Amino acid sequence: MTVFDMKEMMILPRPKKKEYDSKIVLGDLIDIAADLYDSTGQIKIVAAELNLAEHKVKKLMITGKVLSYPQTDQIQELIKAGHTMVEVESIMSLSKASINAYLPYSKVPYKESEVSANADRCEKYRQRKAAVAAIHDMETLWKAIELFAGYVFHTATGLKYTYTVHGGELFISRKEKSVTMSTVEKAYKKVAGDSVRIYNRPKDLGDLFGISYIYPIFYRFGLIDVPEKVKRKMVYNKKIL
């Protein structure tokens, strides 16, 4: 066997890319956005949950007839009357981007990368929703924590952070030192065995390293409740899954 033959044997075929039906993916995304909006009533929360720009969420909601705006009808009437987009911008005193955000999708996005990203959003949402609903012990809690890696949380004082998970450790974007699974477990045991539902501040869960970052996660998962003034700081962290 020649070196050339050996090289040929070593070359493996590339795995096939997942194929998605763009119409189905768009429909799924609209349904999920509508579900989230029904729970929260805030576009910015939906945008944060799905990692989408707010104007894109608004466009999805308009397309799915979840939301309606007078501007949408006005813009469509002007276009129907034969006005150019430049004229519509002038009449409405809106930018081209703003006008576009008020209009439903006229065609389904077919760009492969966009369709794939939206399909991933839908799948991640479903996985997270199922994981949160299944929490009943430390194992299921940690599974949910793993699935929320990369999600944007806010502390009780409103500071944004994300985390990654490596083994039994949480690496917080705002911290150099990791938060261990055993620390999370201590906080969880307190919550599981406590009749208290509203925790006024992170340290009410225990004087633990990284508790400021565990606190929003527990609230996001519906394991605890927090005062209204804290909820406003953690605006994206409503229990919505």
C-alpha cells in the first residue's frame, strides 16, 4: 500500500449538515416568542431569552399577528397607494430600519446560517424549559445550570453576567475564581428545606462564595422569589420557562 493510498483511507467524509424547513423554523420561532411574550408582556425579555435584537422580536410578533401597531397599517397603506420607501420614510418621519421593523416578514428567511441559528434557538429554548420543569434534586438542578451556560443573567444590583460550566465548576464572567457545585448544593439544600419563599438578598441563601451569582439563577429557575425592587434589577430573570 502506497503513502497516497493510506492518505485516501484516512480522509473521512464530512458529516452532512442538518437540513431545516425554513417555514417550519420561522413558525416555531414565532410560537415560542408569542409564548414568552404571553408570560412576560415585555419584548426586551423575549429578546434576551432568544438572544435576538428587540426589533427582530417585534417583527416576529407582527408576522404572527401577536402584536399590531397603527404604524404597520399606515405604512402598508402608503405602500399600497404607490408611495416609494423614501416617500414613506418622509411621511412617517421614520428611518428605513424603523419602517422595516413595523412590517411583517414578506418572505421566509432562507439564508442557511440564519435558519440554522433560529432552529438552534428553538431547540435550546425547549431544552431549557424542560430542564427547569424537571428540577427536583441536585442532579436535575445542575443539568439545568449546564443548559443555561451563556445565558445573560443580572445580579440583584443589575450587573450583567454569563457563565460557563466545566465539570463541577461554574466560571462566572465577572469573577476569576470559580463557583463549585458543592457551593451551589449548599444553597439548594437551604432552599429545598426552607419554608421561606421570598429571599430579600443573596446572603439570605447563605454566606457562600459566589452567592450573588447563584441568587439570580435560583430566581430564574423558580426556586425562590425575590422582592419587587430586586425583580426590577433582574428584569430578564422572571420565571418564564
